[in-house]
Amino acid sequence: MARKTGEEMGLYERLLINVAPRFYMRRLQAMSAANVFKRRYEGAAKGRRTEGWVAHGSSANSEIGKDFQTLMFRSRDLLRNNAWARQAQRVIRNNVVRYGIVAELKGQNQKALKKRQKLWCSWAESIQIDADGQRNIYALQALAMNTIFESGSVLIRRRRRRASDNLAVPLQLQVLEPDWIDTGKTQTLDNGHKIVQGKEFNAIGQLVAYWLFDQHPGDYHHFRRYNAQSRRVDASEILHVFDSDRPEQIHGVPWLAAAMLRLRDFDELQDAKLMQQKIASCFAVLVKGTDANSVSLPKKNNGDPTLPVDSIEPGMVEYVGHNDITTVTPPDADNGTDYTRTLLREIAMSFGITAEQLTGDYSQVNFSSARMGRLEFVANVEHWQWNMLIPGFCEQVYGWFDEAARLIGEYEPVTAEWTPPAVPALDMEKEGKAIREYIRDGLMTQSEGVRRLGYDPVKFFEEYQGDLQRLDKMGIVLDTDPRKTARGGTLQAEPNDSD
């Protein structure tokens, strides 16, 4: 608080400073503290503007537990019936997974490495990996991403197999919806463990088990719903993949949650607008009579005189007597383009995608704005890849594979490095040049550059080597061969054997 001058002080204050200076200083301190108290968060103020704002201090699990199933069921309904929700799911899945997050195996023993690579390809890149026998690992990644968007999380269950099942390794994966978790099971066990919404934790808070239903609780058989019972499954057999928003959160939230009401209201608005447009196109003519005895009600198209017309159609001419003609001109339909664009932009923001990706309308963007929107979107995609799908799904699945490989005698240590698919370039010439410069400056390896394009470097360079040998054998020199031609197409100098 600024010190007052003698002119600004009142009589009472001047009297205090001379008679009771200590009391005056305590008074100043109290006034300063009161001013600080006034400068609190405006969002925490109580008054007319915030009287309807109800906020609770519930934990993440308390909030999710109450509304989890309702959000999940409504999310699925929107994805079945709402084109905008469906498009948002496709955009996120296609950009996070695209043609697959690729593993590059690494090991010291080259012979063992090649054997493990062959084993991995035989298992992971075929339908052997899928307990349903339909998808390879990349299709499972896409299915997992779809489920995370729709339901908030996905379960991957390890299914151990016998040697007689004739698989490359005795292992398969089963993708399950989070409905399989008995979220209604919350209790304290005699051994000190706690079950919270179907997940069991030990005394120090480590996840040790899941309580899963024997079958999907929403299954119906002969129009009767199953009475599913849950049982304990060790946590080492389950992967529960979701994007956490808060510490200690144990379940994911459907990604449509923030825009759920907006999407539903917008869908109803679009239906109303469509009906308004249909009404606006209904120009009709009524022929009315002046003689009361000659006037009759409009009839249905089937000619039944007892049924009056209850709707009009475009170009309809209806006789209601004679002598007088009246036109029916419906009101104009306002398409509300500006409001629609704003609403769709808000919905797109809730998903972390651009409005153009949601609508497919790029008429309002230029190269610079498209690039800025793409950079923000890429940051979201990389978060979903590196902080959710790779550590929660890809690395864990390879750990299971490595364990299964050891069971069949493959003990040599081989690790995996994962590379997500490259984001398509807006300007291939400029971005390709940037990658090339990174490699030349030592900021990126050639293998990393290949992985950014979504290819396995081992397979790529083996194929590249085979192509070069084939060209040499046929005596063909291409200007794309850096061994023999410069970038401008001129022949490189032959190496001197005496050097």
C-alpha cells in the first residue's frame, strides 16, 4: 500500500500518527492485508455471475466412476449415428496409427537378430498375433486406438497357447472393451488389498489384478441378457491403455465427453435446418371459391374426401372451391453458416484436431494457416503415440513376445525400438530436404529417416541392396544411384585402386 502524503491524510489519521503511531502502523498493515484479500481469483468469487456454478473437489476416480458407463454408452451412440463424431475418430486413428507403428529389432548377435526378426514377422505381422484370427499387429493398433477414442480405454489380454497350436510363438492377443472390467466392484480385502472400480491394488498401491467378467456384460443370447460374473485376473496378463488427465486416475474417459452435448444439439440443429430448407422449397397454390356451397377442404392424394390435406409439397396445386387463387410462400431458410462454422471449430478443438480435418472444408485456409494448424495437431498426435500407445501397448506387447520367444529357446537378448508413421508432408520438397540435411549434419541416422517414412530399415536396406546388385548385373546406371552419379546427374569419378 502506497504511503499517503500529509494532504491525503484525514484529521483522524493525522491525529493517530502523532498520538498513537504504533496503532496507526498496525492499522496500515490490516488495510494492506485487506487489499491483498480483495485481489483473489475472479473465478472463485461468489455472486450473481457464479451462483449456478457448482464445482466439486472429487478425485478423478470418484468423478469417472459415477458417470463412466453413461459417457461410454452415449459415446457409442454418437459414433453410430453422428457423422462428425465418426469423422473425428477416423482422423485421430489414421494419424496416430496410419499404416502402423513399426518396431526395429536390435541385438549384438547378428545371427540371433535375424532369427528373431524372422520370428517377429511370422508372428506380429500376420494374423497369428490375433486371438480372433483377423488382424496383424498394425490392425490391432488401429482397433485399440478406435476403442480408446470411443470408450476411453482398451484392454489387451495375453492369451498363452500350447505348442500344438502351431504358432510362431505360443502367444496371442485379445482386444477387449473396458466393459469387461467390473467397475462396480469396490471393497477392501482381508489381505489388505483394495479393489477400486474393478482394479485391485496391494498395500503400497501397486496394481496386482483386474476383476473381469467371464463374458461381455452387454451380450444377449436368445433375447436374454447374460448375468455375467467377475473373477480375478493377474495384472501381468492385462494391458489397460488410456490417456490419463489426472494423477491416480485408473480409468479413461471417452474422448467425446467434452463435446457430447454439443454434438447431439448440433445434430438436432442440422435436422431442423434440413426440415426448414424442405419447407422453404414448398411453393404451393390454393384455388378457393367465393360461393360457400362450392368450397370444399383439400383432399389427400388418395382422394378420400374424409381426409384433409395436412402438409404441402413443392409445386402443389390444390382446389378448395373456385374463382380465387392464393399462393403459399414459406419463409426463407437461414443457413446459419457463421454459427455452424464456430460450433464445429469448438467441437474440433475438444478433440485436438483442426476444424478443417473435422469438416473436410479447406476453402477458408491458406498454406500458412494450414501449416500452423498442422503443427498443433502433430503435437497432439505425438503425445498420443509416445505417451500412450507406444509405452502402454507396443513396448508391453514386445515384452510378452520376448518372454514367449524364450520359452521356445530364443534366449539371445534382442530389443525393439518403435517408430510411428511419418506425418504426410505439406511440402515434400522442403521437408525432404530438411531430413536429408539432418542426416548429412549428423543429427539423424539414415535408419531413423527410413523409420520416419514408416519402413523397417532392415527390410528397406536389404531390398535397396538387392536393387543395386540387380542394376549392376544388368549394367544399368540410374541418376538416383549416389554411388555412380552426383545429385545433378553427372557421373561420379571412379575410385582409384592405388589410393
